[in-house]
Amino acid sequence: MANHLYKGDLPDGLDLGPVVAIDCETMGLDPHRDRLCVMQLSAGDGNAHLVQVAKGQTEAPNLCRLLRDENVLKLFHYGRFDIAAMYHAFGALAAPVYCTKIASRLVRTYTDRHGLKSLTQELLSVDISKQQQSSDWGAETLTEAQRDYAASDVLHLHKLREALDAMLAREGRSALAQSCFDFLPTRARLDLEGWPGTDIFAHS
């Protein structure tokens, strides 16, 4: 496994294949207040590509091209937040997408534990550390522990998708899951535009 670190954007010519796992690190959980600091991506080959985003940066042409590429499926865990953070920073709305947290909620109805750590433990027998989750991602230089943590958030998403897809198919919920994934970019836009905690389908 190798972690590759870039400043500002992915390098020209980097091909991460038709399915790319993506995660973001920010200064906090409010995309209007807390800036996007790091994006990490993986092709599912055991390697991670980390991009440091500068304060005030509004353009990342190669990243945005990937996010908008209709021929590339973007894998997330809790994609609702990451999609919103990237859209707010760069104006690029990721699609098509897949979210392992949504898939887990639809099919692992026997538990209320849908975090990435719980998923990797149960479905892959892999224990990942969340020690660096609360960390200064806006620092000019990332520590080795930060880089390893960021990488761990994307290295297992491809295998998690395979396991969850098998469960969704078994329970007859694959089409329902796909409908949720299709709506996810719109849900992220609603978060940014003033409806973060509102169920717009509710009666009142």
C-alpha cells in the first residue's frame, strides 16, 4: 500500500478506473463555515491518493472532472456530507454515487451501528483506527498518522460495496438502494441551500 500526497489537485493523466472511493476531511461539520482541507481517493488497488486543498482554493480541474464524470461511480461512506463539502468548495456535484452508509441502513436492520469502523469490522474483519478523526486537517503539513487515517477511510470501500451489494440483492432491496443513491446529490444540495435537518417529504 502506498499513500500519494498532492497539493491542490490530482496530477494530470491519473486514471483511477471506473469506480473510485472518495472521502473528505474538513475543519468541522458545517460546510458553510468549515473549509474542505483534504480529499482522499482510491481505485480499490490498495493505494490512496490524497489531495491537500489550500485555504480559499476554488478550482481543482482534474478532481472536478472526475466528480462530474458520468462513467465513473464515486463510492462514499456518508456521501451526503462529502458531496456537499466538495460542491460548496468547487461547484462540482458528484454523480453517479454509491454510499455504503445508506446501503448499510437499508440492509443491516439488525443493528444501529452503521459507522465505517463497525462495517469494516463486521463485513471485512478489518479493524480501522479512528484516532485521528478529530484532527487539525488545515495544517500545512500532514503527519504520517493523519495520512494513514485519511487513507484508511477509502481503502476498504470497494470491498464493502461488494459485501453490501450481495446483502441488498439477497433482501430484494437493490433497486431501492439505487433510488436513494440517485437522490443523494440532491439531498446534499438541499443541505447547502437551507434544509439540512428537514424531511421535505414529511406531512408537517
